Amino acid sequence: MRVRAGRPADAAGLVRLAGQVEHWFGPMVDDPGFHAAVEQQLADGSALVAVDGGGGDGAVGGGGAVVLGGLLVGREPPVCHLHWLVVDAAARGLGLGRALVAEALSRCPAGVRTVEVVTFGADHPGAVASGARAFYERLGFTPAETTAPGPEGGSRQVYRRAL
């Protein structure tokens, strides 16, 4: 497994992963706006992917690298925002999420003092099932204020880490 900057050809792999988490985040796979956002993040260099080590185009079964995880990042000093982290269900627990976050942190521009992520609120079913809150806490993030509910109506909370 390796983490690298996302490429336009990785869009299909990220959309495939989105299908695995729609029950927590709301519809994405059939949403043209989501596709456009992913494509824009890839074009802007604001997406990271974890791939299986192949060197190809990110398609599943296409002979190239398979996208096993992805992270969309916003870098606006003094804050870096981790917007959307997803790891293939079959690859969870192997350190891909940790590797994606580490790479994002290493790419924060000068002037970034804080990293923020919005994740599930404590009462959201995905908080336990996904392990997201515990995951971010293990990486040194601390719970902060609550924020607007997610598109599926579930509670959300900001997690923050000082650099």
C-alpha cells in the first residue's frame, strides 16, 4: 500500500468507496455534485489516495492500482480541513486511514496551526460502527464544538488538533 496525490483517473475509485459509506453520509454515488466535487479536488491536488501499490489508473480490475482509501483536504492557513476520509471496508484496520492523515499533515503549508475534521456526533450510529471518533482521538484530535447535521440528518462534531 502507498499513499499518493490523487489523479483524475482515481475519481471512479473514490466514487466506488463512496458507495460503501452512503448509509452514513447520504447519497453520493448518483449525485452529480459529488462527482464534480471529487473531480475538482483531484484536479486541484487536494485529494490523497491509498492504493494497493500498482502503478495504474485506479480502476478496479483494470490492471492498475486499486484505490483502497481516499482523503479530501482543504488547506487554508491557519487551518487545514480534512473533509472526507474513506477506507475500503475490506482494508479497514490496516493503517490506511492513519497513513492518509499522516500524508495530509505532512503536506500542510506553512502557516497552518490547526487541523480540523468534522465527524459523527457521539449519538450517531456511525460513531461506533465506523470507529471514527476513536480513530481521530488516537491521532491526537480532541472533540470540540458540535456543528450542523450531516446530509442524512445525523449529528456531527468538530475534532481539532494543533500542529
